[in-house]
Amino acid sequence: MPLSPAPLSPIPAGTQLRHYKGGRYTVVGSCLIEATLQPGVLYKPLQGDSQNVLWLRPLAEFHDQISTDAGVVPRFVKVADQPEKTNARTRERVTAVADKLTDELAHWSQACQRAEERLAKAESLVGQLRAENELLKRRPPA
């Protein structure tokens, strides 16, 4: 009897993925699971002690949504898909930090300006005191 397997994985070999728990993986290829004739995905870790181990997961599970403390998330996300979301979050954080730094810079700029004004007054007073001191030195003793 001829086999009529389901179509193989639409995830191309070489695709890099991030697991919802944080691990990074690369897709090695697709396969058929012998017992069920369902499509599967072969993948291997990009970090850790098991980099030479291949893992197999049914394609249907590969696309599962997982319930976590942070809400429902995909089991795997293409690393190439993440920068868009990450970049948006990063832009928001960078903008917030830049705004805060701009405020702090304005504050410190004003503080430096006030300090420079005080320094100029102090230098002026020191100059006046030196001039008075010179006058006192030139007076004959009484």
C-alpha cells in the first residue's frame, strides 16, 4: 500500500529559532515520523553541551502556543522575526532613557551655569580683596 504522508515542514533548514524558555536552535531539516507518518522538524541547539544532538518534534507541536506566567506565547519564534518586536521595545526604552538623560543634562547644564556665575562673583571678590590688601600694605603704619 503506497504511503501518503503529510507535506513536509515549511520551516527551511538553517532557520534559527528561539524557544519560549530562551534556548536558541537551528532547523536541520524536515522528516516524517515513522509511527504516525506526520511531518516533523529536526533541529539542534546552538548552545550548551548538547549541540551535537538532533531533536525531533512533530510539526504541529512546533507551532503550539504555550501558556506561561507571562501569558500565551509561541513555542518557537524565528530569530529573524524577533528583531522587529525587540527593536520596537528597544526603541521605546532608548527613547525613555534619552528623554531622562536630556532632562538631566538640562538640569546639570543649569547647575553648571549657576556655578560658573558664582565662580565669576567669587573671582571678582578675590580680586577686590587683593586690591584692598595691596592698599593696606602701602599705607604707612599708624
